[in-house]
Amino acid sequence: MSHQVLVINCGSSSLKFAVLGGHSNCPILEGIAERLDSPEQSFITFKHNGAKSVSALPGGDHQAAVGAIKEWIHNNKSAAIQLAGIGHRVVHGGELFSESVIVDERVLAGIEQCANIAPLHNPAHIKGIKEAQKQFGKLPHVAVFDTAFHQTLSADQYLYPIPMRLYREHHFRKYGFHGTSYRYISMQLAELSPTYGKQNALIAHLGNGASVCAISGGVSVDTSMGITPLEGLMMGTRSGSLDPSLLSFIAHAEQLSMDEALNILNKDSGLKGISEKSNDCRTLEMAQASGDTQADLALTMFASRAAKHLASVATNLESLEHLIFTGGIGENSALIRSRICQRLKTLGIILDETKNESVPRGEISCIAPINAVIKVWIIPTNEELLIAQDTLHLINKSIEPSPNT
């Protein structure tokens, strides 16, 4: 049987993809289709064996994108791609899905049911799944949910202090995101620390989207994102948590609808809003180094809020043995790691600044002093690999002979 999986991450205007084996960190093929369903010219990028090709995408929709991927695989026989199945990243599984599942009509209906609380994501996921089902024949499909890992939260953590009827009737509650990343990091840490199953960890997934998670014995006990990915940390373009009344104030002051005001909090805030320059941490660090005080303020606020949320979720742990940084910023920004750890000294977290500044890119590294009680790690995440592994596991499980046969 083949051990290769096509992983699809379908957004409303883009479709990211990768072909991976179940044990290799390096994709055989990867790429992205952009400007889907846009008046601008759509295009698709393929990366294989270090070579990159970009071409226009006639049709410019999700159907065209999935078709282009299938055509590339068919036309490039030397890549020797033999798919066992297709894994789909799905942002929101609500309370319906606490683990990855093989896609059938019931699962599709469940993803659609969750679309009311993820209107920007789940409809695009459904579209991507259906197109892949059409074009890849009878290959099995697996849905891997960002929210599933956090279904272990207790009621006192996932409920909002609002009338209970709103939870009972509409399922308004904290769900959390980045669960696939947190599960991958948790598995990696278990290999690094033999007693991890009895230990506690804080994980900071820092990128354009950012969140933190408290994990006890490999299980999520608290996280910063809520019913949507807007809650919690300050992010690239998202404000993170703030006084809810501010949404109304912005709407009235700017003469906007509530949806338009919410759009400001999602797309024009965070690092971008404070710096008035960029949502990219690398750009802001270069500006800060050259004396840009507004860029420095944005980075300081980002680090400050990340530290506050790490300290907040830590209140649900009986002890603390590990702090892990992951995500694009968490893995690559020594400045942000340093500023966060400086604010967490009260928790006993100490950073070795020399190690922090000189870590090899893309490698697992411990950046705490040798004798530190709390280990501080950089662990690169790989959500695509975990999706591929889940897909292969469920496919193999579905074809295992029954013990009674």
C-alpha cells in the first residue's frame, strides 16, 4: 500500500497543498493556489525537488485548483506519487468532533453544521473536500480538526460567563484553535522527555495567527483562542482580546456596521494596526533595529500580551516543567522569545540568551540554562505531517480485518 497523502488546506480564496509520506518531514510536492474566485488573475505555485513553477489558473476557482494538482501528479511520473488518501485541514469541528475522522456524508453534514460559528472557514473546507472527492475518485478522505485537541477542556474553562441558554441553544463557548499544531508539539515533547505523561507544559504558537495552550500529561486544559480565532493574543492583523464594548464604540465613531467594525479587529489591527507598517514580524524587527519606535511598540505589545496569556493559562497547571515556542515567529524570532521570557521570570522561567540568539534554524533546541528547572524549547511545528499521519492511520484502521474474520 502507498504511504503518501495529499494534504489540503482550503481557504475562501486560496488552497494550500502538500504531498507527504507518513514519516518524512520533507514534502514530496507542495504549493498554493491563490486569488481563487477573485476578479484578479488566479495562479498556482508548485514546489518539487527544490524547483518552483508558477502558472495561471484558468477557471480561477477551487475546482480548477484541485484539477491542476491532479494534472501535475499525472504529468510528472518521475515524482512517483501514489496517493493512499487525502487529508483535509478543517478549522472548526464544534462539539461534534473530538478526533480526526474519515469523511462521509454524516461528517460533511457536521462540518456544514459548524459553519455558523466558522463562516469564513468551514464553507471553504466543504468546497475543497467535495472537489477532491470528485476529482480523485474513490480515494479515502480524512478530516483533521483544529478544534478537536481542545475538546478536553473542562466546563469552567470552555463556558463563557453569559446566560446558559445561549450555550444550550447556540453552542456559544470557547473552542480553541491550532489544535493540530499543539498535538504535534505534544507528541514531539513526549519523545524528548520520558516522563512527559506526568508533566505540564505551556506552548506558544506564535505566527500571524497566535495562541497559547496549557497542557497537562499531553492533554489540553486551557487555551487562549475562543469561539473564533480572534480571542486571546495580539496577532499579525487581529486585535486579540479587548473590551467587547469597543466594538460598538468603533462602529458608532466610524459610522460602520458591526460586521465592518469586526473586520477592523480581524484584518487591520494587531502588529499591523499598531506599527502602521506591517503585520510581518521580520519587517518590524528590521524597522525597530533602525530606530522605529512605533515598530518597537508593536513588538513590545505583542510580547507583553503573549506573556500575559501564558501566565493566565498556567493557572490551570499544578506545576510547570516546559515552555515551548513554535510557529513562524516563535521558531524564528529571538527578540520576541527574549521579551516574553523576561516577563515570565515570576514563573521561574529563565532563558539562556546566548543559546536563544544562536539556535540552528528548523531544529529542536533547548534554550534554557543547563540547570534550569523549567526547560524552554523551540520545536518547529508540522501540521501537514500530522494530518498525513492521521490520514494513513485511519485508512489502515478502516481496512484492518475484523478479529472475528
